[in-house]
Amino acid sequence: MISNMPDNARQYLLKIYNKLFKSGYFPNQWSEATIIPIPKPGKNHAVPTNYRPIALTSCLCKILERMINNRLRDYLEMNGILSSAQCGCRKHHSTIDHLVRLETEVRNAFSHGEHLIAIFYDLEKAYDTTWRFGILRDLHKCGLRGRLPKYIAAFLSKRRLRVKIDNHLSDQKDIENGVPQGSVLSVTLFAIKINQITKHISKKDPRFSISLYVDDLQVGYRSTDLTTI
């Protein structure tokens, strides 16, 4: 529906977005998500963790989120803030980069007579447990000032959800931590928060290697002595 709007309506919508951004106002209705639990195939559906939560949010809000996200990503790229190990939520990067990187590590280890061990991590409830204040602190450490971090703070605050099953809607629940599910902006914010882990790992030993795809982490280590790995 929005994509079929006439040009004058799009221009009017853009003016609304610009006014919201300049004023720092984030509509309360946009802070609420409706969660639709989708059962995971082949799982015991009597167990709540065997459902995948799908978050439905305002389509108008999603457009503004994408605009904010584009500004944030441009800032991160221009200032070289995200680690080269991170290939998620970045233009001209993909999982292919990590496959090539891992293959190169394997070949290098083989040519030097070394063993290579790779461990793959998938962080559980990564988005739900992310420290919001930590994200805002990291944005400040990145040198981000002005309207953009203020609007991101408004985006993260006063989040609420309801759960919908069939035609039944639960009471509203406040979300005190984490980043909103289903938001393109949340992906970039999480990438900023996890960025420090690459510095801590790579500083320990040059034989360490690390790859990140947002919240998916791979750590490798090579050595001639398998017992030391």
C-alpha cells in the first residue's frame, strides 16, 4: 500500500519523518509489537521455547527504522568502527566472506604443518538480552553525537509487546531490556554491542581467528601441538 502511494503523498510522509527525527519524538504506538508464536517443526509444542516468535510492528515505523539504519551504517563504515571480522548488516559483505576466510585459515595452517580447530557459537536470545544502556554507551564511544543517538535512545525506550494466538490477544507487557525483534535497526545495534569481542580475542594470540555474522560467532585457533589447542 505504501509503495503505491502517489509522489505527493510520499513527499508528505517524508516531511513527517524529518519532523519526527528533528524533534526526537517517537510515537508510542510504534513502540508496541504483536508477537505471533510459530511452532518449530518436529518439536514438542507443549514447551514454550519450541516456538519461534514473529514480531509484527508498524509498517510506517519500519520505513523510518530503515532510514535511521542507513545513516548509522554509513557512519560506522566511514569511520571504520565495525571490525573486519563482522560481515553481517554491512554492504558488500556476506557469509561468502567467512567461508573464504575459514578456507584460507585452513590452507595456511596446513602449509605450516599446523592443526586448526574452529568452534561455532550461536548466542541464545541474543537480541532479547542485549544491554540497552551498553548500546547507547558504545554509540557515544564511537563518537556519535546529535540527533541520531538521541533518536536511537527514543527507539529503544518504552518498548512493549502483546502475544496473539488465534484471535486471543494477551495483556501488554513492558520490555525492559534487549533490542526489538524484527527490526533492521536492531541488527546494526547488536553488531555495535558485540564488536568489542573481536578486539579482546584477537589481542590474546595472533594464532586466533574470528568471524562474526551479527550474533553468529566462529573462533579458530591453530598450533603445531594439538594438545595445546
